[in-house]
Amino acid sequence: MCTRVNRRDDSTNTVVRINLSRCIKEEEIGLALIHVEGLSKQFEYYKKELGLRNSIKNLYHRERLIKDAVCNINFDIEEGEFVGFLGPNGAGKTTTLKMLSGILYPTAGKAEVMGYVPWERKKEFKKQFSIVMGQKNQLWWDLPAHDSFYLNKCIYELEDKAYQETLDELVDLLDVKDLLGVQVRRLSLGERMKMELIAALIHRPKVILLDEPTIGLDIISQKKIREFLKIYNKEKKATILLTSHYMNDIEDLCRRVVIINQGKLAYDGDLSHVNDLFSQSKIVKLNFEEVVAEKALTKFGTMKSYEGLSVTLEMDKQNLKEKLKQILEVLPIVDFTIEDIPVEEGIAYLYQKKEGMPDEEAK
Amino acid sequence: MREIKRYLKIYKLFIKNCLMAQMEYRINFITGVIVESGYLLAKALYAIVVYSTGVSIGGLSSDAILLFIGTYTMMTGIYMGLFYVNFQKIPEYVRDGSLDLYITKPISTQFMVTMRYFDFGMPIPSIIGGLTMIVIGWRRLNIGITPLHIIGFIGFMLTGILLTYSIFLLPQILSFWTVKTSGVNDISNALWDFNNMPKGIYSKRVQQFGTFVIPIFLISNCSPLVILDKLSIGESVWAISATILFFILSRFLFYKAMRNYSSASS
């Protein structure tokens, strides 16, 4: 088990590393259940230009290229945390999850999950974690999901009583009792994902890695799966790392997010603080008694929307108070609200950055 | 011992699941049996031609040859039912990344990948047909059914099955590096057909290659040779040793392949 643990300081948004050997009380700080240090993964590939001629050329000469899928990332996740793992397509999220689940060997770096090195693929480790990939399934296509659950019972060596209890509980939570006897191929995508979740959780894993579990699902199914994950995390104290392209999933479930871009760590901290990194603005929504000319408003900030009686401005944080005072004095205000810039915009900004920020800055 | 019991239980479930899944598609199941019966008929014709001409190969009478063809036919059924269906899927698992979830299960990935499926339709005609040929050949040869013959025959069938698993898994393991293996597959399928006839039909060089380099002749030649009392102790020892060696080799290469696995993009 690693001797270092992390404590997150929300006020400064930093990670404080503490050495356990220096007599720090363990109960004050959670143990890092997932510890990632300098983790990197390179893939070898080759390019093929367009056309038959280049295909023939490729038969005898291939220029080998290296892609840095994941580049020296560090983070720690404590027991019971529900962390969002975000990044644009090809950022290295799935590769990281695959290293944490032992599917892939890293090129460099260290990782420990529950004290195990994942890629050593120890049986005891495998019995305590689970990975769910939205685009891959483990259920037997032509059989009812129940048969696949029973197979997992035998693979995970579960006692009859524990298996039945977990199954009943999960079936109840996901409301799929009537579907247990239906062949998997006849289920809808949403129903199938629920069954996949049951198959993945039947052994009550302590660590769950979820790779886009709601991909392709309709809004209602997404919501149901979100609700289920929330309850599961709360009741079982399971540690969950979730990747999703749906902001609703992340906002609803994760207080903390780790963002990677081009294989590098871009942010690690509270979801609500994403914008603090770079944004010096606030969104101010104003409602007027009478129509105010656009020109009279632009001196206070950048116009985001103008609809005569209601206007949205992006204003500088630094002199917000003074400017609002002026607005209240000069303009026929009925009502106003001050909001943070939507978190999606902050995340999109981090996605678009050409280079991931250095780790220190990210923290 | 506990682990063996656990694996047997899981294997039983694999077989049960496959049977249930195959019963879902009745027409496919029946068509499979019919197609395989056709193949068997072609093989039987081949045996009949050999038989009716009364040809003898390397001192083997046509009845003895029938014993070899029968063993080969039966072994083909076993190979098709137990392994072929699994082995063919390995390059697919590598290419589309479906191996990912198998790796995360607390069970040997090699077992999961190579034993997960069991085909019922394909082997039935071959096993029945092969067994019939063996019985006919054995009876016509007027060789007594002694416990030693039975144990020897079944024992070398078992080493043959394990050797089949080990040798014919090797080309599929290549897919971890090359992704597609259809070229090598064609070669290995052609190698399998070499056992269609007793090894005595081939030249000495081919016999040595097929016994010591890629020991395919040890798969279905040893069992009939035991019945004919023509298997020397040296050959027996080598057949058992080669089986163990090739099994270790397949385990080792599978382990290496798993380290090299780069998964597929999700």
C-alpha cells in the first residue's frame, strides 16, 4: 500500500501530499485508493498516404511513428470519491482507464489501485474492481442476461446468498425484474446497459471504472443510470472514475474532475472551480423597465445577448461592484442576477488548448 | 484441486450456455450438421476407395488404414467442436478490442479466450463417423480389445487433443502482433489435413518434420499405432514430451502476446 496520501484543499484548489510515516492521523485524511504517478503510454503506428501506390509502398517500407497517448499524468483518488475524468476525443481517457484496469501495460510510470499494480493482473485485484465500457459488452448475446450473471457468480466465486442479495438489490434499483428472462439481443440499448451494469457490479467491486456508460442512451435512460450510480456510490462507498461526454452526467455525479488533453493533465480539482483557472469574468443578466440602447450597455462589459428589455453581459470580475453600482444608478433596472460562466465553457476552453498545462499549473 | 474444480464448473457453464445459444437458431444448427455430414461423406468415400483397392501403405493393410482415417476424422470433430470455433475468434478479439473485458476477469485469460465457445453441430457427424470407422477397422483386424489397448488408445487421443490445442493455437497468437492471420491460418489448416492418411505414406523427411519439428503426426497416428502394437516406447515418450513442451510453449507465447496487447480504440 502506498504511504503517501493526498488531501484536497478546496480553498486554494491544491493537492497537499502528506507522508503517513510522519505520524499524521489516518482518520483525518482518506487513503488514496487510486494512485497514479508519472503514468505514460506510447503507441507505435505508421502512416499511410492516400491511394494504391502508397499501399504498395507500405508493403515494403513503413515509417514507424510514436504517439504519446498518455503523457506523465499524476492524480490520486480517495476511497468513496466519484471523480469525472474528462477530455476531448483522443485525449487519452480510455487508455488511462485501460492501464488502471490492467488491460494495458504503461510505457512508463506507476499506478496503484487498492494497493495492487493493475497490470500485474492479480486475481485478488480483479475480484475487487470492475470496468464498464459503453461500447463493449460482456453479456451473452443470445441468452437472457440472467445466464451471464450466473456465469459471473462462478467466475468471481460468489456465495449463493451474497450473489442473490446483490442481484435482487441491483435488479430492484435498476427496475429490470421483468427483463431478466429476455434474450440480450431483444433488449433496447438502455435496458442492455442496465444489464451490463448488473453484470459488472454483481461482485460488489470497491473500484469502478466507467467509460462512457451512457453513450447513445436517450435522456430518460441516462437519467436513470445516473440516479443509480449516485445511490450506488453513496450506499456502497464505491470509488468511481467516470468518463462521459455528457455534461449532465458529470455535473450530476462528480464534485471533482480530472481533465486531460492530448495525454497531459490539464486540470484536477473541483468542477465548480474549473473557470477560476482562466476566467476573470461573470455573467450579469439585466431586466429593464424600458428598452435601453445597446450602445449604452457595451461600456459595462461584453454583450452576450440583447433582447431589448433583457440583456446579458459578460463583465470583468475585478471592478464588478463599481460597474453594477453605476448600472443601478443610471439604467432603469427592474431585476438583475450575477452568475458564473457555465462550467461547460471552461471545460471546452481546456479541451481546445493546444498543449495541456503543466501539472503544477493544473493544480 | 479447488481451482481445477472451479475451472471445470466454469467450463461446464460455457458448454451449457453454448448449447442454449445454439438452440436459439435451429435452422443454423441443422444446416451445420448437414454440411458436416457432407464433408464426412466425402471422407468416407475417400476411405472406401482406399479400402476397395486393397492398397497397403508402409505395411499397413486397408483395415489398418481405416483405423487411421477414423481416428483422424474423430479428432477433426473434436478439434472443430472444442477449439476451432474459439481460435478463429482470437484475431477478431484483438482487432475490435473485445479482449479487454476478458482480461479483467479473475480467471485465466487464455482459458476464457480459447475455451469459451463449444460447437455442437459441427463435430457430431465427424465423431460418430470416425468412431464407426475405428470400430469397423478394429474388428476386421481381429485385434483383441485389451485394457492396455483401450487405455493406450484413449490416452494418446487425449495427448492428441492437447497437442492439437497447443499447435493450432500458435498461429492465432500471432494476431497479437499482426492483427490478421488468415495467411498463416490457411497453412495451418493444410497441415491439419496431412493427418488424413497414416504418416507412413509420406517421405522420411516429411515424417521427421511432422514428428519432431511441428509434431502434427503425433496427433492422430499414435492411437491407431497402439492398437496395432507398432508404437515404440521411444515414440510414446516423445509423443507425451512433445505434448507437454508444446503446451508450455503455447502458454508462454500467450503470456508474451498478452503483454504486447495494445487493445483497440474505443
